[in-house]
Amino acid sequence: MTVSILIFLPVIAAVAVLFFKNNLAKHIALAFSVAELALTANFLYKFNPDATTQFVVDIPWISKFGIFFNAGIDGISMIMVLLTTVLVPIIILTTYHHDYKKAAPFYALILFMQGALLVVFTALDGFLFYVGWEAALIPIYFICALWGGENRIKITIKFFIYTFSGSLLMLLGLIYLYFQSPAGTFDIHSLYNLTIDGHHQSWVFWAFFLAFAIKMPIFPFHTWQPDTYTSAPSAGTMMLGGIMLKMGIYGVIRWLIPIVPAGFLEWRFVAVVLSVIGIVYASLIAFTQKDGKRLVAYSSIAHVGLIAAGVFVWSRLGIQGALIQMLSHGINVVGLFFIWDIISRRLNTRDLGQLGGIAKVAPKFSLAFLIIVLGTVALPLTNGFVGEFLLLQSIFHASIVVMAFAGLTLIFGAVYMLRMYKKTMQGEPNTLTLTFTDISGSEVIALAIICTLMIVMGIFPQPILHISEAAVNNLVNSVNLKFSQVK
């Protein structure tokens, strides 16, 4: 059994869903996404957590140009595959109280996007990686443009221009690497073994870095994100914040640093500084937000800035912390966006100033909201704590000063998140919030799954860390060897 079945099942599902209408389309989409999760569980059961790449598919695709459909799973990829296949059924479940016009295309686009994301996270060929990278952009563009909110076309075009421009730079970098390869190939291991002088590594670094930095996003390439997250339909925002932005971080770990270590060493400090600036900047902007969904969007920039900083300091702790935090952040941010989807759907507002007292009329909802907020602010024994602890520890070993600024995400995040909860949930209900009804049905199921994952991951993080440990050690050791040769 190869990874190809994981990649193509969502694509086949996307086509199949198009033949169903309305409520039936969402049920079929959910069934396929659960089947994909079950398939992933089977892969995980058979996975040997060593440094090898497993379940490999490697067949000629465009052999004239050395392009192969080459994909597989190691410990690093497995975390990303879990992230994608766990979140998609949850995201589909959160849409059950929505009645989308042309529901079948909507769910088909989500499933197609899942397939493209899995290509990105498993590709072992640079051209295949690029195809998956671009293919993931197409469905989210249409999801935002067709089912988004106010000014959706203008906002979505800005998002498309940003991300597509970065993608073109990455393509130029890949083409350059292809011509440097003696075998004329995009194979990842061949690209790892290339000998390129420091000057050319620097510009290849920027070609890749800009593409990845825009996707994450980190300061100052973030300006598309808050508007897009706010305007997109909730499921689209969850796909963007929960999974898609992780493409950039994964790209840095898997492709950027191992291929151009000399370029990375030259520009590492700049990358770390930009990441830390993003943490502080986004946190300060989050304080001023009156729209709850937009506040969560800025908080996401801050959290991703910490993950990026942990990656760019390059250590085993940092990479392990980044991987588990990507998984945790995906779960948490999907939970937060679902919370605001419920509030917006019931009250037709996300304005914090109009809310308050919801806890008194919706105790189940308020409890779920509180658990998600506590996980997001990294309370010990929740999933957010494990990753942030490892990330801050890795940054501390690199620079105490940088760690002092990066650690502000814990303080700032706790303040604006708990303030958001207080303004929304506590106090006396007003004439608007008095009408709020407690969660039921699919809402209870989705939030229960999210809260359970947050608590279980916080108490038992070791099984997840064990999945990626050997692969991370192998990658970090091989890159560190290249660093020693550069120095």
C-alpha cells in the first residue's frame, strides 16, 4: 500500500460529491473524509517511527524532464498528514448548520483541497510539491470568492496575487535547482546533495523564503491574511488557518533549509527577527480588535510567528516543538473559528461590544469556549503548552534576548484571549444575547472532539513526539553537517 491512495481518495471523493445535492452532499463529503481518516489511522498503525520514508510511490510522470510522481511518508510528513485528515472531517461537521447554495461544489472543493494538501506534505519530487502547492490555492480561491462575505472578490484577488507571486518565485528557484542537478531531476534527495556556492544559495533562499513567508504568513507578508480570514466562509477560514498556512512552515523544514544551508545561515537572523516582530505586532493589533473573528486571525499570526522563530533557530527541540504546535494550533484555531461561527450565526454579529452574558444562557457552549481559549493560551495540560514550551526552550538556547520578545506571545495571548472570553461570555445577558441558544447536535459533537483532542494531547504528548523524533534527528543532523562544512 502506497501513499497514492491517501492522495487520490479525496480527489475521487470530490468528483463523487458533485453528483449529490444539498444535505446529501455534506453527508457524502463527511463519509469520505472519515474514510480518509480511517485510512490514515491504518497507515499510522503500520508506520515504523524511524528515519526512513515509507509507503513510497515512485513512478515516471514527465520522464523527459526528470519529473516523477514520487511521494512518501516519514515522521515529519506523518504529523502533517494527521493534521490534514483529522481536521477536514471536523471542518465538514462544523458546516452542518449551514445551508450553502450549490453545496455540492462547496464540499467538492474542500475535498479536492485536502488531496492537494496531502500532495504538498508527502511529495518527494520538487515539481510534484509545486503542483500540490498551486493546486491547493485553486479550491480555496473559489471557496472564498463564491461563498465569502462582504468585499470578497477584492479581498480574494489580493490573497491570490500575494500567494501566486510567492509561488512563481519558488518555481524559479526549483527550475534553477533542476539545472544544477547533474541528473536533471527534481528528486528531493538529489537536491539535498547539490553543491551550490553561497551567493547563489542566497537568492534561492529568498525565492523559497518569500513563497513560504507569504503562506504562513509572517511579518511583513501578512497583510492579506486578516481580511481573507474575516471575509471567507467559516469552513474556508478553518482550511486556511488550520491547515494551509502550515504548508509554509513545512516547506521551510523540508525544502528550504536542507537544500540551501549556506543561504539559510546568511539570512537566518533576518528570518528570526521578522518572525518575532510578527509575534509582537500581531499581538498588539489583536488588542484593538472589536470583531472576534478578526481578533483570532491576528492571534494566529502571532502563534505562527513563534512556530517560525522556533524553526529558524534550527534545533531538534525547535523542530519537534514546531511540528506538535502546528498540530495543536490547527485544532485550536479551528475550534476558535467555529466558536465565532456559532455566535455569528445565532446573533448575526461578531462585535465584542454587543455581546456578554452568554455563559448564563449557554453553559455547554461557554465550557467548550473556555477549554479552547485555555488551550490557545498554552495552559499546562493542554495541547498548546507542549509545543510552546519546546519552541521557547529552543529559542532560549539560541538567544535570551530573542526569547524574551518571543515569550511575549504567552503574556499578550493570555490577555487578549481571556479578555475576549470575558466580553463574550461573562456578565449579564443583554437583549441580544438573551436569545442565544445552547449548542446541540453536530455542534456538540464537533466541539467535544476538539476539546478532547486538546486535553488528550496536553496530557499525553509523547506518542506524537515519538512519531517524528527519529526523522527530525536525522534531518537536523544532516543539515548540521552541512552547516559545519559551510563554516
